Amino acid sequence: MDVFNRPYIKQLAVVLLISVSVVSCASNDDKDPPSMVSPLTLPPDQNSVLSTAATAMGEVETATFTIERSGAPIYIDPLEVIVFIKAEGRFEAPASADALVSVQASGFNTQIGAIANEGKIWLSDPVTGKFSSSAESYAFNPITLFDPTIGWRPLLESGLTEIEWIGLDHSRTEERYRLKGRAEPDRIEVITGGLVRDEEVILELWLDTKTGVVREAEFSTTYEGATSFWKLAFNGYGKPVEISPPPTTNSG
């Protein structure tokens, strides 16, 4: 069986690009431009930080991200053949994104690229690297994660319960505000681009102390008694991003 049958590859790229929706393999050390940074640190209280964070994440114009999974495998195809490992991407409002997705199938590691622009998506062949346009049935909304109506904004505004405010965390390269909270399945599905479904999780967040934007998120999921560990990282807020359609093998 050809584990890289094209429909599965399309589904993989769609699932991941919806996420946080998207890459150029950005470094976690990326710094934001001066325009994103306030000279004042946010007041160190839960309500002020969450309110500012919700507003900031609802106004994101550009960003880079990574999604990493470890522990129990998470399959992204119906036959449970293709295992998600990692995605790295860039996002540009309102509807452009690109991503590099690492997967494993039958012990074979590979990567595929995906580019979304003006409502269309192109996927790279895992062998040749050439891009071709995907079928309309695989269309997706690449701004899901940052969409102010369903993404990070509503999650930070009212989507967390049982919040544990930890405050300043000095364990990172830079100080972050840290908190934990219970997030419902539909919220987690959005911020993972559909990789995690039907599961409520305890979400741990690290927020920028100046702007409130999300820098890191961690949680674990359990399926059939096995645990997967997830790490999301966001950087490059406000940095110039230009995403264009690729040369393709068909016009679509």
C-alpha cells in the first residue's frame, strides 16, 4: 500500500494548516519588532493579563509557530498509518500561510510543504518536492487560530475554567506570565488545527509580559490509555511575511 497516497497527504496538510494555522521553520528565538513591544510590563494580575492577551491575539497580523508532539502517536489519516510529528509555519492575515510538516509512516520519516493563499492550497509531493494545487474538497480556513471569533481570543476571554494563576515564570529565556486552565474540546481542536478532538485538557500557557501575546502552550492528551504530549510555540509577531503561490505541476 502506498502510504503517501495523495488524499492522505492532502488531509495532513489541511489538518495542520487549519491550526495555528502557519512556515518557514522559524526559530523560537525570533524577536518581535519594536512596534509590538510596549515599554511597560502588564500589571501582574490574572484579569489584566488575560484581557490584554485576548485583545492582542485577536489582532495578530503575522506570526510564526511550531506544534510538536511526543509520547503516544497521533494519526492524521483514517487508516492510522501517518503519524504527526511536528509542524512549523508562518501566518499572514487575512488568509495566507505556509507550513513544513514532519510525519512518519511505517517507520519512514518525511516532510511535506503546504502553501495557502487567497483561498487556495498547494501541497508538495513528499518525493519530488513539487507543488500541485489541491482539490476544492480540501479547502480550509488558514486564519482559524487567529480568527477573533473562534481562535485564541475567545479562548483567553472566556474559554478557560478552573484557572490557576502562577504569575511570573523565570524558567524561560525571558520572563513570562504563566497560568493553567481547563479548556473544552472545541477550543483545543481549533488551536491544534483538528489534531486533537473530543478531549478536554488542562492547558498551560506562557504569555508575553509586555504585549500579552501567547508565547508557549503545553498540554497532554490521552487516547486508548496512551498519553501524548503537546508543545506549541509562537514568535515573530509583527515581522514582515510575504506568502505567494508556488510554481505548480497543475493549475487547479
